[in-house]
Amino acid sequence: MSVLPYTIERQDSNGWAKASSRYSLWAPRASESLSGARNSRFSWRISDLPRRVTRRWSSLLKIACCACAVFFLLTTLTRRWRGDDGKSGNWSIPTWESVEPSSLIYSREDLRRIWEWEIASSHYPSRRPIPAELGFKNEIINPAIPVTKNTSTMRNSSSYITETKPAGPRRVYLDLASHPPSVAYPPRPVPGSIADLDIIMDHCDFDRDKYVRDCLEVLRVGAGLDNGKRLRRENLDDWRYVFVEHESNAASLPEDTATPRKSPEDLAEPDLPLPPLPTSPYAPQEKALQLPAPLTRKPYSSSAPCDPDYPRLFHMFWTGPFTDKPYLALLSYLYTQNTGIHQETLPADAACRPQFWVWINPARGATVAQVFDQLKANSWSAPFLHHRFREVIKFQIWNTTEQLDSIEEIKNVWRQYDSTVFRGNTIRILPTPVKLATTESDGSSGPKSETDYDRVSVTMSDMARFVLCHRFGGIYLDADTLFLRDWEELWGWRGAFAYRWSRLKKYNTAVLRMSAGSALGSFIFRTAVNWGLNFHPMAIAKYLEEAASTGLLTLVPDALFDAAWLNVENYQRERPPQPFFTNFADLFMTPQEASAAPQALGFDGFFRGSFSYHFHNFWWQPFDPSRNWPDLGERFAETERAAREEAEKLPVPEKRDLDWSTVLKRTFEGYIRGEQPNMYGEWIHW
């Protein structure tokens, strides 16, 4: 069948009538009978129609072509056939990165060097496979994986290495539980203990159809948070995810038969050529990557529990007047973390105490003295300047110029984005003082609605978390986060992580862990420079996916930090966790049918097992409308008075059924007032 440009011609008893126009379409030659017309047929061949027919067919064909073009664009450019597994399923709109050009500016060799640095620094304590497209040929020693007798390296069918060679200390997994008579409260985590995220993924990974409810039970039981209320179940050995490291002789260990390995001699197939990586068409390739020497793994020691290479720093970034949102974040930190404020003096073998650094982004032109004067005058922030909290909570002043100049990867280039990214917002602290926002209305300060907040500050916050972690190390948390348990085991896991964006296999950096000066951090900063200093979590996912390096920033299940998110997006509602939120607003306005739970269950019934809870903004909604002031007792009565008087000008009657947010706030405040212990049964020592 030949393919030709065609027109339509009609044959009848009078012969062929020819048109003068031709259609620029391509179609096979064909003919078709025209029913109802004697001695007539359509013949699809090169000839013409009368002009009156031509005009009619021309209009119809133009309309048809336009319709086909629109349909093609809609179905192929704005939709794709994809299900939750990413392969098949329902129609869904692709995210922006699916049509954006590649962001990759590193060669495959440099990517291998980044991986080698991270693994050698004990930042990959996992048996997850290494992407074969990186093309590793030589075995990689991993000091964070326990040694076994079988130490050969796993390769794929083309002999590229996909696993690391274990060279680390033995792991002893703990059976943590409360024991009589101390069963009223859970035990503090063992100092130096580590969470095995591989095991947590086995029980919590959404891609494996794991439920948040079941994940939280594993997290509770494995950490001993069920405190004497454990019910009989089958063998729970595979629920143990907390371990401590012990140096040992690998020769005395059993064979590792869980992951059979092959030597290169056993492989019959030759190396397959690696496909080219999708490099950026717009940005030049980076020069040879310069990395420092890898960090040396130091085993935990009770005599020196704090490792200077991994400082236990929580970071939070805040812009504008201090409100009840960072206030609750700090109260929950004091209520859950092992800060030592429950002891008069710290014992010699105490666990490493964390610090919480609150980074205040000041008003343009404000001096440091002005910022601290405002913090002292603000009823929500003043309590944390008390000398009892001096060693565990520190207010820091954010200076964009100083911070960005401290990052080697961007210090010489970030100023070119002054007008596009920062828009003149707090680029430098000017010497001329300016008046800060007043504090007379602290109880109602901050945004009043979902759209009433500083979006430039949100962009700044996306960048600040990477700056702080890359410069100082530690864990960044958004200010709309509440701590729900001790994070000792997460500090022990030295790899970088962020949690999952609900059902999407993307990052949410509301919780971000990275080591200071890491190769991963260098990669992210240099890539972001070429993409307009874009640190949005979706952009971070794009950078790492195109570099086959998502394994270096572990994507942990959102059940650990954001256990309501799947339910809010209408997933897993047939087996929801406790409490059952269908909207993030349920924290502040608990539905009537579930309003008995907050007071009946209290803090212990709020997503028990999760490390934290992220309530996703709601800056405008008070935690405790009827007592919208810091109710911390006589020690803080002076700074409390202004906020209390302001709130009582427009009194709000107390609800008979208290919402979850109110119960949590009053629980944390009761600990500071000395009316109740914290979640581990410890009383604050003043």
C-alpha cells in the first residue's frame, strides 16, 4: 500500500470532475463504495474535487485536524497513564519535573565519588542496593554495615556492583520494654542506640502496601513505648529495629545467607554498556569535584557520648513575631527529649544532650539587641530565655549574607539571584535600626488566614534548612512540628533523610537530616545554583533522581513524622491510625463524633509511635482559643500578663470537649508548671 498526499475525487456517468486544491495530509490509497448513489464511488487518489465540495471538505477537515491536535496535546502532554506503582493505573497529571529538562551537571565518575565519600563516612548504614547505572566496578567498603563471614560483593548480571562490602561492628538488636515496678512510663532510649531504617521500611513502606496503623504499632513495640500494656502476640523478633553496636571478630560470626553474592568469575555475561545519564542541556558540566577526606566512624562511648562530627542540633527557622506555634514546638521538645532538665547535675555517663537552635529572621534593618529585646517582651518566647533552658534552647540571629557566604559551594554566585529569589528580603542586616512589630497583640499576631503569610519567607525557609544542615549539621524541623518521643535512635543513624510526600515518592523536607560539609550537600548546592537556587522539596527530588542518588537522602515513611497525611488525602481510611484525621484542621477543631478521644486518651493516644507530628501550617488558628496565652505558672507570670490581658479583651468560652491541640498544649504546660511529669515519668528540676 503506497502512502501519498491525497485529495478526494468523485466519479459518475459524466466522468471525473476535478478540484484545484490539494490536502497536505498523508494517507494510503483506497476506494470505497458510496451506498445510495448509483454508479458512484469515492476513489482516494491524487485528483481534485469541484470548488464547492472542496470548500466544504476543507472546513470539515480543518476542524477535524484541530480537534485531533487538541486531543493529542491533552492526552499526551498533560496526562499519562500511571497508577500508584508508577507503571499502570489511572489517568493522572504529571508533576512539573516530568517535562522539565534534566538538572544533572555531574559526570558519572563524579557521582561515584560522591557515593564513595558518603559510604566511607558511614552515611549509608543500609543494605539497600546501589543503582547499577552508576557503573561501580570496584568493591566499596562500608564501615556502617556489620561484618559477616561472607564478605564478597554482590554484582548484577553485567558485573556492576550493586551492594557494598560490610566492614562495620556487630549489631545487637534490643528488646525494649518496661518492667515492674516501673511500668507506668516507657523507658528512655538506650544511649548510643540506633534505629535500623531498613527494618522500619519493611513494616512501613507505602509502596509495599504497609499501613500507617501497623507501622505505628511496630514503632511503639520496638521502642518499648507500650510501657507495660503490651498484649500477647506471635513472635515479634522482626519488630526489633533498635540496635547498639559492639566491636567483634567477624570470624566468629555466622555466614550471611540472606543475600547470596556472586563473584565476577561466576558471571557469564560481559559488561553491558551503560546508557548516558540525562545531563542538563543548559548548565555546563561541573569541574572535577573537590571533596574533603571522609569522616572517620567513632563508636559510641559512655565517657564521651557526643561526637563532634555529628552535633545533636535541632534547627528551626522563624520569621515575624513569635507566636504559639514555635512556642508549642519548643514545649514539646522539652517534654520529650533527653535534655537533662529533670536532673540537678548531669551524671558522667549521661546521654548526649541535644540543643534546639531557633533561627530568628529579623525585620529588615533590626539590630541583634532589638531582636532579643523583642524576644524578652514577647510572652510566647520569653519563657525560653529562662536560665534553666539556657543550655538546651538557643536563639540565633539569621543573617542571609553571612549564612550564604559561609557555604563554599555558593558564596561566589548567590548574589546574582538577589532580585529573583530574595527580592531584597533580609539580604543583609542594615546598620540603621528600624522599629520592629509591636508585641501588644501577641495572642493574635501572625497570619489570619491560609493566604495571609509571607511567601518569600517560605522560599527562604526552603533554602535555610539546607544551609543550616550543611554548615552546622543536625536536623531541621518546620515550626509547625510537635515532638512525640525521644529521637535518640534517629541521632544514631548517621545517614541523611527526609520523609515522604504522602503517596508520592518525593521528599518533604519539613524534617531534614544532613551532615555538615557532606558530599551530598555539595551536590545539592551546586545543582541548585544552576536552577535558580531552587530548594523546594520537589526540586530536590528531581536533582537526586536524575543523578541516580536518591539512596543518599533516605526517603523514610511519613508515618514517622506525619502520620495523618495519607488519611487526609483519602488513603488507608479503611484502617486509619489513632486519632483518625481526615483534615489537618482536625487537630484544632476535632470533629464532634471523635471529640471524646483527646481528653480520654491524652498525649499517649496521639499517634503513639511517631517521632513527631506535622500539622501543615494553620498559623492563624490558636492551639487553645479560650486560654490563648502561655500558661506556665508563677515563674513566668510577668511575661504572661500582657498576652493574657490582650486575650481576655475578647474572651472565648471554653469548649466542653477540648480539641486535640488544646489537650496537647495544656499537657506540655503542666510539665513546665511542675504539675505532672513528662512522657518518661521525669519531673523538671528547677
